Amino acid sequence: MEVLLLDNEGLMHTTLEFKLQKAGMVPVYINQADEVTDVIKGRDIAIAILDLDIEKSDVEMMLTVCESGANNAIPVLGITSLEDEEQILYWLHKGIHDFIAKPYKTSEIIIRIKKALSAIEVKS
């Protein structure tokens, strides 16, 4: 199972790679939202995780591309240090499946991925 990670700063790369691989997942990293369309072509991306602290337009682009995924919509988890409840509700309303607050535990991300994918399977 491939997990798409958008992280401008590269912090997720170092902290998540080992845990994702240990859980049987393959991390696919991008540094800019405009790479997402090319990266998901011909891949079987199960879920996307992105840092919500990037440009708002980049988050919106990711959501748009993931919602219109090649075979099925790709659920998106957002990682954020935002403490503004209205901002978090805004992104949930716009299509973020769930959010994880920084600082996060890598084990929490694995649990949230599995939870999100289980919810998608139930809907299918």
C-alpha cells in the first residue's frame, strides 16, 4: 500500500519512513503540491498525508487532485500545528478526512491511516 506524503520541510520523511515500512506501507514523498498529479498517475496511492501549514492553494490543489483520483478518491489526512478550531473545521469541510496535531506520534499516524482506510472500505 502506497502512502503519499506532501511535506515541504522534509520532517515527515525522516520520522515516518521506518514506521510506515514496518506497517507494510510504502511512503511516496513529494515536496510541492504541483507534483501530485504526475506522481499519482499509474500508482496505487491508498491515502495522502499533507502538512496543512503549507500554502492554502497547495492544500486545495492536493484535495482537488485526490478527490478526482484515477480509480477512486484518495482520502487525505492533514497534519497541522494549527490551534484555530475554525481553520481545522474549514479543512474538514473542504474534504480533509481527519487531522493530526503537531507534535504527533508516528504510531498515531499509522492508527489514523488504518482508521481512514477502514472507513473508506465500509462506505464502498
